[in-house]
Amino acid sequence: MTIAAATTDAGGDLRRPLMLIDGDWVASGTGRTLSVENPAKRKPIAEVPRADADDVDRAVKAAAAAFPKWSKVAPRDRGRMLLRIADALEARTEELARLIALETGNALRTQARGEAALSGDIFRYFGGLASELKGETIPLGEQVLSYTRREPLGVVGAIVPWNAPVMLSVLKIAPAVCAGNCIVLKAAEDAPLGVLLLAEVCREFLPKGVVNVITGIGPECGEPLARHPLVRKLSFTGSTGVGKLVMSAAAERIVPVSLELGGKSPSIVYPDANEDWAVDGVIASMRFTRQSQSCTAGSRLFLHESIFDSFLQKLVDKTSKLKLGDPMDEATDIGSIINEKQFKCVCGYVDEGLRSPDATLLMGGLPPQDGPLSEGYFAMPTIFAQASNDWRLAQEEIFGPVLVAIRWKDEAEAIRMANDSHYGLAAYVWTHDIGRGLRTAHAIESGWVQVNQGLGQMPGHSYGGYKQSGIGREFSLEGMLDSFTQKKNVTVNLQVTGAL
Ligand code: NAD
């Protein structure tokens, strides 16, 4: 049964979608399955195949077999296929959005619809870039023609997390396939359903074996994928800890690796930005409406001492108005945390904050023990003030709605604290003074700094991390060229003539 057939009925029976290998919907070789839960209700909604190393081998061999033909399809034709996928995804945006909301707990209105729509946009973006896979000519003199070709790498092994499962999968599939590679993508165990729907759409328009999607647990099928000898490129999005394992697997075979990893992003507010628009921006950049389960969450808020209390008052007032509840309800702003493990982890951080004699709780705290919210993994948006930048809650990626506010006096001190992190993914600066804003943006050690806005990534961004937040860029034309092609130089001696 395909994912569409398996997911049209929204309640009742468990869905039992299969994985996509070599154009066929298949179970795992062992027949074992994995349960997928609706985190807002703590109820199982699906059983998906639990792939192991043999299934990975099947998928990688299918991708390797499809590669010689796919890599020779004219780029413009590959691009056309991606554009058809974009159209088909757009036609199914609402279905896809509802599935994402159901399995991730992300609110349909504020999050899942945007993710589904962006997924179509990303296919359209890369589809239009297919003819840009250009090489260069190198001026070595009149007697020599030296040029480069952008060639695909072969089989890409891609591994994604659950927080924006479909968009992050599209960000691997679209550039990889556009550049002429074939791909085996491992979906996250907590959120495979939207990705399987995406696979269904890709299957309609691409030859078999070009896109393969497997489901299962990290050590059981992610690791064999990372270690498979036929995989010629690894592309991983997830935690820094697992990223290190993937990088070491890549090192063993010397295959290129792109890593999009964790973050603990700073948000620096100058005194002249003590205004409502900046407060709204801080709420957006903290990704409260995605339960802050975002790698780019601006979760360390550096406020100038002269505005510390008044800015926080406005922030608490506005954040308190966000409605926490059923992700499928159109009135809901904030949905639920993804699973029990992550929920307990977030509660552990909140508990530590409550016990800390130094930090002050301004809003939120531990989740309610009864009432409708206790039925799911609902975490309260929580703000601690008077925090120190050295505190565990200010240094570790919580991946939940816990914001720490830290006081600063002078710009150099704010920048020093902002950079005092082993992460370097995103950052936010809030000020009317554009010179100061740009000076600060340039001084911050992060791959993406936004001044006076807290938006999400858009196709075309050169997006990726500094320090332990990652290596490589995938979101843009340069990302596709750098991450999914390899350059070959061909040099021809023009002095040799046919008379020889
Ligand atoms: P995770 O690292 O636990 O899992 C990510 C993926 O890796 C999953 O598919 C998982 O099954 C797989 N995996 C687990 N162990 C593995 C192993 N030993 N070998 C191979 N694969 C393995 O991360 P998560 O909890 O799913 O996601 C949250 C993390 O992802 C956060 O740290 C977040 O910051 C990060 N993230 C980063 C970006 C970015 O663009 N930089 C985007 C989204 C999420």
C-alpha cells in the first residue's frame, strides 16, 4: 500500500506505509516494523518498516544501478522532472501539511502548511537551476584547451531529523538529483510519513532507483548507510553528536560529507530596539510556534541592561498570548514536542532552571499535570531572566521552548558572550543603527546572521553552520555545486593535428 492510500483516513486504523526501494514499495527484509506516534495525543498512528543493513544494501545497490543512466540525462530534462514534482507537491500541499502536523505535533496553521508549501518551492528552485551546472575554461594559452566539468558524485546517502522532516528531505533530494546523483534517504524514525508521501510524488516522475527512501532507527539503518562502500557522498542533518559519527564514517572511506548540525543561537538587542516589532521578531526567531524545535532558534537573548526589564515585560506579554494546543486546530499557535524522550529532556532543563538560585522564571515552567494539554507532550513557552552565559541552559541546545535572557553593558561584551559557544549556526541583531547592526553581524561567528528579522531559510540562501554547527552549504545554487558535484579538469593539447 502506498502512503497516499495509507493516510487518507485521518483516524481509526493504523497506517502501514512501506518504504521506496528501486521504484517499489517494500517492507523491511525481516518484516519488522516501527511504531509512529501522534505526539499531541501520545497515540500510535502508523507502523513503518524497520530497515536494517540488508535493506540499506538493497537501496544503495538500486541507486548505484540507476546512476549511470540518470547521470547522463540532460540537465534540462532532469530540471523539467523536478518542476513536475513541484507542481504535484503543490497540488497536495494540504494533505502533506496535515500529515506533517499529525506526526510531528507542529501546528498546522503556523508551521506545517508553511513547510509543505516551501517543499514545492524548493523543487521549483532547483528545477530551474539545472542548466547552471556549468564548468569553466582555464586560460593556459592558445595551444591548450583546459576546461572543467561539474560531474555528479554517484550515490548520495542522506539522513534527516524529524523537526522539519519533509523540507529537510527535499533539501537533500532536489539538489542531489538535479545534479545527476541518485539518493538513498533515511527518514527520521519519529516523522517518516510526510517523507514517504514525498517519495510517492518523486516516484511518479523519476526513473526507478533515482530516489529511494528507507525508514528505521539510526544505529540500525542510518549507520550502515553512512558506512556503505557504494555511497559516494554523505549528507546529514541532525545533532552534532551523531554528525561526528557520520563524519568519522566518511573519513574512513574519504567521501565528502555535508553536515547541518545543532545550534544555540544568540539574539542581541540594542537599546534603540526596545520596541514591539523587535519583540515580535525575537518571538519569531525563538521559533516558539515550533516549540523551538529548530536548529536556528535564537534561544540566548542578550538584552542591553537599560532595556532589560521593559523588553522582557513586552516579550512575556506577547508570548503569553500564543495559544498552545491541538496542532490540527486552526486556532493553535504552538503544538507539541515530538516524543517522550525529548519532552522529558526539555522538562529536565526547565526543572533545573526552577531550582537555580540565580535565574528568575518570568513565564512558563513545567507542563500541566492534568487537563487537555497533559494528553500530549506539550511544553510551556518558558523564559528565564538574569541568566549567566556560562549556565548549562545558556550553553546547551535544549531543542525546546526555553529562552534564557542575559544582560549586557557594552557591545564588545555582548559579542564576546554571543561567540562563547561551540555552536555557530544562526544569530539575530536588533537595532535601528544599520552601521552598528552590520558591525555586529560581521563580528558574530555564525553562518547566518539576520539583522532586524527572525525568519526561516529560503531557497537561495547560503545556509549552514560555523564551528560545531556544521560543514558545507546545500540550500542554494552554490550549495548544489559544492555539495553534490565534483569538478573534473580536462586539458587538451591543441598542437596535435590530424596529419599525425
Ligand atoms: P539526531 O542526530 O538524533 O537524528 C538525526 C538522524 O540521524 C535521524 O534520522 C536518526 O535516526 C539518525 N541517526 C541516529 N543515530 C545515528 C547513527 N549512529 N548513524 C547514522 N544515523 C543516525 O537528531 P534529531 O534529534 O532527529 O534532530 C534534532 C537535531 O537536528 C538538533 O540538534 C538540531 O539542531 C539538528 N538540526 C539541524 C538542522 C540544520 O540545518 N543545521 C536542521 C534541523 C535539525
